[in-house]
Amino acid sequence: MPWGKRANLVVHGDDPFNAEPPRAALADEPVTSLDAFYVRNHGPVPEIDPSSWRLRVDGLVERELELSLDELRSRFAQHEEAATLQCAGNRRVGFLSFRDIPGEAPWGPGATGTAVWAGVRLTDLLAAAGIEENADHVAFLGADVSEEPEPPQPFGASLPRHKATAEEVLVAWSMNGEPLPAVHGAPVRLVVPGYIGARSVKWLERITAQAEPSDNFFQAETYRLLPAEADPDAIAPGEGVALGAVAVNAEVLSPDDRATVTPGPLRVSGYAFAGDDRRIVRVDVSTDEGRSWRQADLLGQHGPWTWRLWETEVEVGAETTDIVARAWDSATAAQPESAAPLWNPKGYVNNAWARVAVTVDRPAAGAARTTSPGRRDTA
């Protein structure tokens, strides 16, 4: 497996490289290891010499900045933030039983991960440059060039000013205490807690304060929620709704989908996540298609911008076919039951109830259970 990733990742593309870990790699892990963290790229990983790399801050600012990596480290205070990143296409595969989504990778529930990021606050850079009052947006440009637009262009995005100047947004050079890996955006990347992963621009080279959102292809045309009847190949720039904060979502990580279990008590665990400043307040689990529910225990959280791991014990009967989970956030938003009305031509924001299929097998006398009880981790 390239880029130091573990061999059992599910690869959705080799060039550009896109891959996600299996459920088991995320189960009960409050911080995702670097070799299991999902990868979402739109172009080849650029080769960048850190010694010659520069970060430019320009646009509606009083003073343009051009900073080397050493200057970035020495001029500004370093901060650390634990944050979950989640791809807008996470759990897209759940849409495919209703309608196909041509040209889009069938991401499962592993297009998400939590890391401890270190770097400088974006708001400190903007303050040093003197961001002007009429700059309502901040745009970002990476060094990676994608063939998706015509003509090809670097990946870019923008944030509204209120989010760009929030203290949790980092220009990061470290991930889980190690130098940022090349495949995750070295030498520095943007980390935007609570927003879809596409806003956390990798291989960051330019920050521009401006009056309007970015007109980059990936901001203006790609990462936008379209109605089901829309033709994604015929939309105009700016059509649809720009994706930002992640909708409340949850997934079952253990047992695995299509696992074989035995009747009786079974430990079920997973993650739940809500974007921006919302928090997970409840997760329920059902073994009878939602006719009855058992409230799960919410485990310790690594930080206010991370997912919430959860666990519970359910009783598996001979007729159990699925284990279903649903979550609520602190704004009282809840996951909808079905993905059918959520379907859209890009396959974004599938936050329907999580579901894994199981086969119930009654073992012979004296045989061991086929599922592991797992462990509880409250870090």
C-alpha cells in the first residue's frame, strides 16, 4: 500500500490516490492512526521542497505576507487541536441501493478520521496581514493540480469570515505528533474543524481575503448539494447549496457489516459526529428495525471538535438481521430513517440511520462466540 498506509485499506482510486480504512480500524479508537486515516485527493500528490516553500497571504489585507516554514513556526504561537475530518461523500455507498451515482467513488463509513493537529491559528495570520472590513470570505489554494476541471486547476476552497477567524481553524504542519505526511498535505494544510474535509485544503500555498466566495471549481461547482433532479454535468457555477458544517451522523463500527454473530448479548460500538459547534447528545441502537431502541453509552471525547465514540450491549435474537443506530445533536437535529429522500446526484450528506447486516448463527454446544467483546476506551 502506498504512502505508508496499512494493507487492508479500501482503495477507491490509484491516481489520484483515494482510500478509506475498514470499520475495524476505526472501532474504539478515539484518535485515528496515520496508517489508517482516510485519503481524499483530486490530483497527484505534489512534490514540494519545504526549504523553498512559501505561504502567501494577500487580497483585502493591509500588508501582504510571504512566509517560509521557519518564519511560520517562529513568528506565530503554536496551537494544537483535536479534530475529526469527514469527507462530504462519507457513507455514499448507502445511496447506491436507490440510484446509481456515476463517476463518484462508493465511499463507505471510513471516509472520516480524528487526529491531533498542530500549527498556527489562521486568525493570527489574518490579523498579522491586517484583514480589511469588507473581506467577508477567505479563499485558499493548494499546490495539487486536478484534471477534473477544464482546463486543469489547483484545488481551492473558501470559508466565510466568521469561520476563517474562529480560533479552532489551523494552518497545520503536524498530525498526531508527527510531521504532516505528504499524502495529507505537507508541508502545511488547512484544518477546519466541523466543516466537510474539502474545506481543509492540503498543500496550502495561498490565503486570499476577498469580498466573495472562491470561484475555484471545487468551491463553486463541485462541493455543492444539488436537488435529485439536477444534472451535475450541466450546472452553472454557484448552483446548489455550498457544503459547510457536517450534518449529524453516526455509524456502527463493531460488529462489522455482514458479520456472523450468535444469539444473546452482543457489544455494539461506533462513532457519532456533528459539525460546527454542535455536540452529540444521544445515540440509540435497535435490533428490530427501529420498533424498539436501547440508548448507548457516550464515551469520553478527545476534544470539542471530535467525534463521540459510543457503545452498548444489545440482545441478539434468532430473527435479528440488522443492527441500526441513530444519533441526535445539541441542536436537536436527528438522523433521518432512510437515505432514499436524501439521494442527490453527487452522493453527498448521507446521514440516514446507520445499518449493518448480521447473520445469526447458533453455535454447537461448547463452541466459542464468533464476535469479540472488544474494549472500552474512554480517552
